[in-house]
Amino acid sequence: MKRMLLKSMILKARVTQADIRYVGSITIDEDLIEKANLTEQENVLIVNRTNGNRLETYIIVGERDSGVICINGAAAHLVNEDDIVDIMAFSWSTGEAESLFLKLDVNNHFSRYATADEL
Amino acid sequence: MFPSLLPAVVRHLVYPFYRGFRKDMVLSILKDLEDNQWFSKEQIEEIQWKKLKRLLKYASGHVPYYRDLFKKRGIEPDEIENLNDFMKIPFLTGNVITENSGSLVTGDPLIQGYASSTGGSIGDPLYFYCDLAAGPVRRANTIRQFRYAGIDIGEKQLRLWGGRLDRAWKEGISERAKDYFNNIRFLSSFDMSDEAMKKYVSIERSFRPSLIVAYPSALALLSDFCKRRALKLHKPKAIITSGETLYPEQREIIEEVFSAPVFNRYGSRQFSNIASECKQHNGLHITSDLFFVEVIDKNGRPAESGEGGELVVTDLSNYYMPFIRYKTGDYAVRTDRLCGCGRGLPLLDKIEGRSFDTIRTPEGKSVGGFFWTRLSRTVPGINRFQIEQKGLNRINFKIVPGSEWKDEFKSVLEEKIKSNCGDNFNVTFLVVDDITLAPSGKSRFIISNNEERFVIKSKIHKANITATNPDLNDGLRIDEELMELADIAEHEKILVVDATNGARLETFAVRGPGGKGEIVACGAIAVQLSAGDEIGIMAFTWSMERDSYFSNILVDKENKFVRYLTEIAGEKF
């Protein structure tokens, strides 16, 4: 049986921009996209640790090493600048989960991979 | 053609004289490298870490790209003590090199470099710089690795290669003279016609090489040619294959036809030779006194012994344009096994071409090169072939036929493919005159696409709810013309996002009358969506294909189609 398993999770990213007037979805620093084994257009679940909101959208590639985490468009009703969010992606798998957990520094740059035990 | 020189004359006179004339220290470097290989694993790691720390320190001091990167990431080269610290440095990729080629070069006038490029076996050629001082180190390493196979300086070498030709502008009398005095003859892997191969056979017989260096695909083709015609060849002492993945079937036929052992070697234009087999044929010894080689699994972590992953290479000798944690795109299995030959240089197993060169099946199976090469030999008359993945359950199988090829073999091949890849796996056979080689002269016989992911496939931007109807069943009724433009099917699951009030909900699409621009929120969704709300409508799919499958449309206030969109970060409509 195939299960939908967590594939990647970017932990405690800080939202750098949230503006309803701009076109939607989430823009993520290309370096983080690569390190989290994600791709443009990929579906992600965003959970807002600051206000509890949860939403699904898809990825647009942002400038490498810019630390950009930008949630624009309709989703900006649920997320504000400087909110802390987790970003998750899932995959269909028959095996066991091999999830990647990314820890970031204050500037949203990759700091290290965390193990599931430390979460 | 002049008669070839005696190997002893080249080894003891010509070569030492030439090196002395160049004053490049190749022979003294060679002596050090010869010593290094017999050190213990720990001693070699000590040498490696010393060189690595020196390189990192140099890069942070003299190379603008690394200076900025380390500063931005808070990386202190002096504080890098182990692999975990080292892994904080982001990977270097071809794209990064192309975008930062200026700032990746040292500002230090004492270090000299020269421009080089890859042949572009995969995608576009990569342009980069080598350290002039690394040249002799690489030359010495090549000699050390020839000696793994029992071949010394001056012994006669026949090369079946393509790389020379993409550097044709450099070719000239001096190159040819150098080859002559080094006892090297070149054959071109670009021309593998019957005519050319006949000529290659007669050159091999009269030149009587001790060593043949070749692309495995080209040499296997020549072996096959000789086997079918029962042509006898001169028996060399050793054969070194390099430049492409060596498959077991290729090794088998080459060793059979030449009656000589094959030594596999792995390297690239950026780094020269990274790993080589010794006489134990027990994996490839990594040149870890010159390179820091990591095997990184698909999650970006170091692979365990026995596990596979992408090869990530740091060149410890290139100070002109430091390659630190460069993603090669090649795949290998890491092993902690020690080799019976006594060398402390660690081993790599099963190096397989580009990590993405596999074919995926709908069941999620990944079918690598080993299957396809074996398959191609189950019927006669396939001179060259190429497999290209066109979708999750379909491939194109291109064949350059030989005289023994028959069209009825297609069904034999198809049956074998289906039994391995599933009954729903579709094969389109294309019998062609030729398959274009990469500019390097290598054959790239698997062209695959990426893995399957959950990706957006349809989006309607800036639509407006025209009415609500809470009494109907749940669903969003959409103008069917818009559904067609956005490639949304009747009853397809959609995500509706409300830009007016922030609501997000999942439901399905229901076909509404075309051309009227009506979008009606029906049933329970009408609680959250009101007439006049601005909404986005998205649909996702599991797919290997991206871009081309993304139907992304913008509509106006009347829900009339305006244009297709390509989204760019930060764009405002």
C-alpha cells in the first residue's frame, strides 16, 4: 500500500513578506528548495506557528541565498510578515519515511539537518 | 608512419628529459604519490584534512565568492574540524559556476590558471578554470594509476577517445609529436563505422599496444565488431575504460575479445582521474590524497558504507578556481571495505553514470543502465541505442541497426521490457540512422526525467465569484471554457483560495455553461465564498513532468481569459 509520507520539512522559517496585492503561492530561497529536495510548482503545507493558521499552496523559486520566504496573494490573509512558519512536503511511498528536517538560522539560511529525535 | 619508440627509451630518456625541460616536478610528485598510497587509511585522512583546511582558508582569504559565502553563512574555515562542520558549506553546482565564474577565481596574482570546459556530455558544456600548478600533480596521478594496471611510463598506449576532437583548436603538430614521443596513438570514438573499425583493427595489430584506454561503449562496439567477424587482435597487458559508466556486459565482451583485464577508471575534465581499479578489481581506489570525495544520499546526508549516492568532489589542488563540494551528478556506492592490495586509498563501488540516468516505472521502480545494456544484447543487430523517458509509463527506444537487425526483434525486446517494467509500460521503437553523440564523443544512452512529485498543474488567477447557490450540492461551477483552458476536468479536485477574505477550501469542479464567465459557489462552500469575492482556483497532480503541464491562466473582472502566465517571484498583476 502506498502511504503519503512526510518528505521534507523546513522548520521555523521567518516570513519575509506577506502582501495580498501580489500574486500568490510561496516564494522560497532556491538554496533551501534544493536542500529540502523540493522543486518549483511542488505542493506544500504551510503551518503558521504564530497564529495557528494552516494552508496549502505551491512553490515559486526565489533568489538563492536571499533567505526569502514570501507568502503573497490570498494566503496573506492567514500569514503576516515576521510570522514563524513550518513548511512541509509529502510524497507517496511504500517504504519508510526518510524525512528531511531543515533547521535555519535567523536569516532563513540553512543551518543544519535535524534528526527526527530532536524535534 | 615512423616506427614506434622502445618503451625503455621513452621511460628512461625521453620522458625524464622532457619533464626536466618543463621543470614541472612530475617525477618527484609521482614519488610522493607512490608513497602516499601505501599509508594507512588514517594517515591518508590526515594528509587530506591538512590539504582541505589549507584550501578552505585560502578560498576564504582570496576567492571573492567563498569570502562572501562564508561570511554570509558565518563559516570560519579555522573551525572546520570534521565532516559535519564541512557540510555547512553549500554544494557547488554547474549553475553556480556559470553565474559566478568571475568571483570564483582567486585574486591572488601568484596563482596562475588556464581555461577549460567539459565536453557537454550532459546538457551544456561547463566553462571553468584549472590551476596551472595542479597539472603536474594530475599527470603524476595518472601515471600512478597506470601502474595499478601494471603499465609504466613509455609503454605503448592506444586511445579510443573523443575528447581530443572537441579541443581541436589546440590540436597541432606539437600535440602529435608529444603523442609520438610518449608512445601514444589516437583513434576517434566519433567514427565507429564498419570502415573505420576495420582500420582501427589493423592499427591495433601493427602498433601492438601494451595499454588500451577507451570509452567503454566505443570499445565494446569494436569488440562486438571483431567477435562477429572472428578477427584476432593483439593482446594488450591491460585495458583502462573511462569517461562513461562501464557495464558488466561491456567488460565481459571486451575482456573476451582482447584477452586482457579491464581496469575501470572514474574521472572528469574538471578533476582528471578521481578513482581507479587496481589488479584486485575490488572497487575503485579514490585518489583521496588529491580529492575530498563525499557520497551524498538523496536526502543530502552522507551515505553509509554499502549505500549509494551522488559523488560530491572537492579538488585539493585547484587554488585558482576552488571546487569545494562540487556536485558531479554521478552516482556511486560508498564502502568501508579495505582492498587486499594493501593500499590505504579508500574504495568506491559501482560507479554509475549520471545519477538521474535511470528510467522510472509507474510502480516507482528505477531501472538503471545495467538492465538496458543487457537487454540490447539479447538480440543481434543493435549497433547503438538510446532510451528516452517520455512519460511515467512510456519510453522511446531508438536503435541504430546493424546488418543482422530484424523488425520482429522489437516484440522480443518489448516483451522483456514489459516483464521488467510492467504490462502498462509503452515502448515506441524508432529505427534511426544515427544517434547524436554528446560533443565529447560519449554516448548518452539513457535520457530520463525527474522523480514524481505532487505539483500544481492548473491555476486560474483572479477569478470572481459571480453568484452563490447554497441549496445545490457542494462544488464550484466554472465556465467550461475556462476549465478547458486551465486543463481542469469535470469533477476534478480543486483548491479554492479567497483573496477577499482569506478562506481556503477544497472541493471539486463542476462544468458550467461556456462563454458566460459564470463562477458559482454551490452548497456548503457558499458559507465561506460570497458573490464578488476574488478567488484563485488550483488543481494538483502527481507527475514527473513539470512546466509543460502547468496550465496557468489569468482572467479579467468578467472572468474572461486574458493570457497564459509564467510566474516569477515578486510579480504583481
